[in-house]
Amino acid sequence: MAWNEPGGNRNDNDPWGTGGGRRGNDQGPPDLDEALKKGLDKLNRMLGGKGGSSGNAGGSGSSAGGFGAILALAAILVAGYVIYQSFYTVDEQERAVVLRFGEYNRTENPGLRFKVPLIDTVNKVRVTSIRTAESSGQMLTQDENLVTVDLQVQYRVGDAQAYVLNVRDSNQALAFATDSALRHEVGSSSLDDVLTEGRAELAVRVEQRLQSFLKEYGTGLEIVRVNVESTQPPAAVQDAFREVQRAREDEQRLKEEAETYRNKIVPEARGQAQRMIEEANAYKEEAIERARGETSRFNQLLAVYENAPVVTRERMYIQTLEQVLGNSSKIFVDTESSGNMMYLPLDRLMQGTLPSSGSRTSTGSGQQVDIQNLTDQVLQELRTRQDTNSRRSR
């Protein structure tokens, strides 16, 4: 029974038994109904209502006040919820796309932002983080060979609005676009290009085509890098392909060796050719200058010959003999007086000694001939023959 019911000898003490009444100083548990009603009355008075604790009309007044208090409490809760939902925070790595009644309204930068609750919808998108997508498949090359390609795509969100609104699932659109770009580029390349030297170029072409597709679709994604992780032929022909690879490596090695040999031989040959050209030019200049000198000397000699032909002719004869016999180490002279051949060891004479067997000249007495006398005899014999030839010519 409530502690303050009507007709109860005004037992209107509080539920904790602090007033005078039947319960006196009873410290028993309070009545929860009365505690709740009292709290509602106080709240109603705070909000401008009337209290519900006096007279017989207290029951109806208390009920009206309790309902108003509940409405006020609900209004406070709704207001708090609205205020709480009106503010949000955008991180440094994010951009917020705000939709109002489902239609694009604005894109918010990092910071504390305001929105209209239940009207605005906020979609936060990370735009700085690098994401990764992988693709793998078996496809035909231009020369109708099968090849398995494993591809990795690194991308990020470049346009938050397009990422949220234009495509329902941007990641799925990226997967379809990657597969399309990869098959298009592999189908335009030969097997050798895909498996060997053309892998890097293939990645570049796939990246360019994939970025073009994503821009055309309006996905809001930007490609950071495309990596071709592996390209392999089908398992049934891998052994044969390895043999081909080894043959290509041997071919490349031989080409490099030939290139090294060419780089060594060609400069040497060019140097030798240039040296021969220089020697030929030097010989040409020498021959020209010698011919000019001989011509000048002949002209000078002609003038002298015209003035003294006999002396000049004899001098020319002697000079000619000097040139002819200058390189000869042995000379035999026919003398009419003794009828014997004279042997002149000029090499020994130039050294100042006579050989043991060939240094002596055979004479009737068998004695050693003086070198000076022998020289005089040789000169006399030469002059005699010259005079004889001169008389015969006349």
C-alpha cells in the first residue's frame, strides 16, 4: 500500500520513514511506486507544471504531470541525440561525401564537420592509402600460344565523389577492367615478348590502358603501379620452353662475345689503316720532293755539262761507279799487264787489315802489294779503259 493513501491518518511521510506516522522510524525498503511518482512531480514542477500531492484531485493531477514529464524527458533525449548526430569528424586520410536526401551535396575535407541529422548521409572514403588488387589468368598471345600471367595492381582513390556515386562496386569494376586490359595487351604481343624482354613493357602498356578504362568508367580510382609478377607457359611445355630459353641465353652470350671481339678488332684495323694511309701520304710527299730535287739537280748539272762536257761526264762516271760499287764488298779487276784478275777486298781495306788468304794480290814475284800502289793501279786501269772507250766512240 502507498505510504500517503487517502484516509490514512495523514501518513504523508516520505517513503524512508523520516516523518511521524504509523511506521515511525521504520527503516524498511521504500515504496518504488511512490519514489517514481515523487520524482515525476519534481520534474513537472521544474518544467512549469503543478504538483500532484494535495486533495482528492491529486490522482488526476499527478497523472497529467507524469505524462508531461515523460514528454519533456523524451524531448531532451531527442534533442541530445540530434545534437550528437549533427557533428562528425573527418580524419586526415579521409574525405567525406555528403548526400542530402540521397543526392550529392558536397565533399568535406579533414576536420570537425556539421550535418543535418536524418537528412544528410555521410560516406567517409580513405584517399591516401595504397590498395592492392591481384589478377591471374591463362590467355592467348598474338601468335596463338597459351601463357599464364600473374599481375598485381596498386591503386588509390583519387576522386571520392566518383568512387561513392558513379559505380556500385568500384573494386569489382577494377577487377573487370584489369582483366580486360591484360588480355588485350597479351593478345597483342607474341609469346617471346611476354615471357622475356617484353614483360616490363607489358606492365607499362597494361597500366596505361587500365587507367584509361577506369577514367572512362568514372570509378574515381587512380593507378599507382602495375607489376607483372610472373609469366609462365603451360605446364605441358615448360621443359621445351626452358630449352628454348637456354638456347637464347647461349645466343646472347655469343653475341656479346662477338661484340667484344668486334670492339677489339675494329679499332685496331682502323688504326692500322690510318697508319698505312699516313705512311702512303708520307711516301708520296717524299717521292714528290725527291723528284723535284732530282729535277733541280739535273737542271743544274745540265748547265755545268754544257760548259765542260768532258769533265762533267767523267765526274758522272765516277759518281755512278761509287753508287754501284758502294754496296759491294768484293771487286775483281782485270789487268792487261799481268794477265791476272785482281781481287780487292774492300771490306777489309776499309777496316785497315787484309785477310790471310784474300788480302794478298798474285804477282810474278809473289810479294805483298802495297795498298796505295794497288789503288793507283786500279785508278790507272780505269782511266786507260775510259780513254780507250773514248777513242773508240770517236
